[in-house]
Amino acid sequence: MDQPIEIDAQEPAPNDDGFTDEGIPRISSEPEHHSGSEESKNSTRSIIGSFIEEHFENGRRYCSETYYMPNDETEQTRLAIADQAYLLALNNQLTLGLIPQSAKRILDIGTGTGDWAIAVAERFPEAEIIATDITNAFLPPSAPPNVFFELDDAQNEWAYNEPFDFIHMRDLSGAFSNWSAIYAEVSKFLKPGGSFEITDCGLIHLKEIPDSNTSIFNGAVRSAADKSGRPLDLDHLKKPILDNAGLSVIKIRVLEVPLGTYDPNPHKKRTGKMAMIAALEGLEAVSLRLLTKHLGWKEGDVRELCEKVQEEVMRPDARALIPVHFVIARKLM
């Protein structure tokens, strides 16, 4: 029997008058995963002290020479804000689909700060939660005993001893050059009948400002990402690529999340306020390495464009929004 901890509607519940602290993780995490065994469930070994690769460019720190997003404290703060925005948008739920109450193993790819993995671990205390990322710079110092963090690049061959009941990915557009290979690994390590949920955001859209700096920004980062070989688009969410991996798409949903407080709906005002902070802080994070490295822009020009986009997004008449795409698929029995 499924535990309905996730919603299946765009609008907030009528009696939802705000964000509550119940079940929301405070930043914490810890142990390293050792595949499904009793040893892993009792492990307290931490990857916090593991080597953190550091690359500094234009005043930001990165975890590798290729991945476009930074891994410094500024980005950690932005990720925490974005996580709160997701919780608001989903009415304090963790996913749009259903996680089986009987789930014993859950995998979170690209865990970032680990907030999502920790929240799932708290709501499913009998399940083993494995959370991976290419950097451990964001991980906090403690976590529930059933969550395990692993320093790993999902582009490499996965090496788990047991399959998972549920696999989760969020905000990884631009992270991979070969999504077919990623989905093949998801299918390989998902139990028959198990569910996979992937969520990604489009770029900022302005309803009321034509020929905007935001349009220039969007075009530039897409072009730079294409040159990098890791497109910053949503083509990986299309049904055929998932079908080809043996993942049957059962639901596609797009939430248009307002940026700012212009929407009269009280719930959307709260969501929009948090989402706008995350979006504005993310402009530089998304663009700085892409535009300087792949299009040859100067650092100052990138920052100047980001400032112009911020000004546009903050205009109430712009009615800025970000489309958030959810895709839920299931591995056939």
C-alpha cells in the first residue's frame, strides 16, 4: 500500500495556510554508503573528511574542471533556499509521485546539501536512503542513522549490490552529456515496479517584457551549454528517451512557479518569494563558468547581464516565472 506523502495537483490545498516546520530537514548528513548490507545500515563512517577537489574561477569555487555549477558557500545557501521553495510548491511534500510505504531502499542522485535525502530518511525510518553527489562540500555534519552519503559521479557505471524501490533526481539539467546512459543505470538498479522521479526547471520566463535581457541571458547560457556538450535544456525529460531505457512514463506535470509576490494567491505569494530568491542567486551560478569558458565572455560582462536580469525579474509587471517539470516513470514488472 502506498503512503500518500506526495501531492498530485498544481494548486495548494484549500486549508494550506503556509509552510510548517514539521518534517523539514535542518541541514545535516553523514555516513558513507556500503551497498545494502547490514554493515551499511550501521555505518557511521563519514565522507565529510574526504578530499574535496577545488577549482577557482572568477571568484567562485567548482568541484571539477567541467561541471558548470559552483560548490562554494554561496551556492550551498542557494540550494538550501531552493529546497525550501520546492517544499512550498509541493505543499510540504517531498515528491509529486508516491513513495511506497514498504520501500526499503531509496536513491537520491545529485543530492547537493542532502536536505531531500534527510527528509525522506525521517519520513521513512525503516528505509535505507543512499544519496550521491560529485562533491561533498555541501554536506552537513549529522544525519538520521538510515541515510548514507556517497561521493560518486552518476556518469560512471553504478555499482550497487541491490536495486532500489524509488530513485530521485532533481535539477540536473546540464549535468550530463549522455542521458540515455544515465537512464540505463536507473533502469538497471530500479526494482521491477519501482518508481523513478526526475524534476528539472526551465529558464526564467517573463510574460510581459519582450526583447528582454532575460531572453539574452537564456539564449547565451543555452548556447554555451551546447558548446560544452552538456545541453541546458529539458530534452532529457521527453518520453521516448525514458521508454528506450525500459522506464514507462506514467505522469508528466509542469508547475509554473511565480517569481515574486505578484500572484494574489497567498500560497503562491509565499512560494514565489522563496523561488525568486533562489532564482536570482542562481543567475551567476548558472552562467559565470559557461559564458566565460565556452563563449569567451569577460567576467564583468556576465555579472552586468545578471544584474540587468535581476532588475527585470524584480519588476512586478514582468510576471516572471519558472516552469518546473516533473516526470514520473516506472520500471515494468
